[in-house]
Amino acid sequence: MTLPAVIEAQNLILAGDISGAEYALANIAETHGDKALVAALDDLPAKDLLAVIREYDASKESLVNLVVTPEQFAQAVVLERRYGDQTHEQLRGMINSVIFRDGADPAEFLYEIAEVEGGYDALVDYLLDRAQMVEHFYKYATFDLYEYGDGEKTRAREDDLMHLDHDHEGVASPLDMANLEDHDWMQVTYILRYELPEIFREVLMKLRARYQAYLATLQSDEPEVAGEGEGEAEEDERPKNNDDGDDEEESAL
């Protein structure tokens, strides 16, 4: 049964009072305990949960962010694309604040995100600005563009991508291991590559396609012969905007 506090939170979100909604939800935990809040979040629509989570503030802890389950978070995070944030900064901050919370298993959250429809696209959005670095890490097991490691790691692996799984995973370089826990994109990339290789394979394939589309757009933006392409609508197809299938999604704002 939906708690009155959940209904109150929904009404506050509809009115644009996100802080008030978070406070109403936090009161559930203070009154009935964390488990009651987790159960209440099941009654909160994913779009409303997203509205609360994406308003994270790094300067203070959010009780909702601290208790949201991987399944609940995954259902919400895939809706982030509806906000049309071309920089994906809010997405990255939101994911980092939840999956790297104390006591959490980031791999479990990333797995659940991939299991939801649109989850792979959300992970691609998260890594999009680091596409070349992610590709380099896949090929050479290091994020350092000037360090290629030993002979085995130096071998490019594009032809092995379709066979990437736990049986074929390698080992990251000691340098990367020492600097890995950044609670950001490098750690996410490492977890995907070595703990969730099948998911990493799909993400990297999509990431490559988006990046190639971006490069193709750059070439097409070169000066054209006078009169060529006249009357055609111009589109911004940077990687952040090249999201197939989202054109008809209604804004969640």
C-alpha cells in the first residue's frame, strides 16, 4: 500500500519542490527505518525517483541515494536521457554518487542498469566523452595514452571483441591498478572490462558506433561547394546528441 508520505512526495515533485519531496521520503526512514523507505521507493514511479536522485548534492548525503537498490536505480537512471542533457554531467554525477556509496557493489548497479531497456545507451552516455580513452584501455589495459605495457597488452584487440568474456579477460597494469579508484569513469570502465566483460563488449560496440558517427559529422561539416545541400536542414550530431530512437521521447522536466 502506498504510504501517505509517498503521495506527498509525488505531489511535491509535481510542484517542483524536489527538496521537500526528498525530505518527505527521508521521514519514512526516520519514522519506520531504512527498509520501510526501500519498500516505499518501490511505490514511487521511476521518473519521480529520478527527479529526486538527479538533484544530488556532493556537499551532503542524500538518504534516498544511500538506500536505493540497484534495481530501483536502474529503472530510474535510464530515464535520464529524457532531460536532454547534452553534456551528460548530471548522469555521471548521479551514477557516481550512488554506485560508489559506502558499502555498495558498483558492479551490481552496472549490471542492473545494463539489464533494463535503454541501459546500454545510458552507460554509453556516461562514457561518451572518454570514448578514445575507453578504446585505449580495451586495447592496451592502460588509460595512459603514452604507455603501452608489455607485448601481450600492446596487441590491438578489435578482432577479439566478439569473444570478450570472463574466459578471455586480461589483467590491468599495476599503474592503472594504483590509480584506479577514482569513483568515476576510469573505475567504471575497469569494472565493466574485467568484472562484466559481456556488458563491456556491448557498450564498447555502441560507443564505437557513436564516435564514428561523430567523426563522420565532423567531415560533413567541412565547407561545401556553393549551392550543394541548399535547403537541407542542418543537424547537430555530436556524440552527445546521436541517440537513436529518442527523438519522440517526451521531456520529463
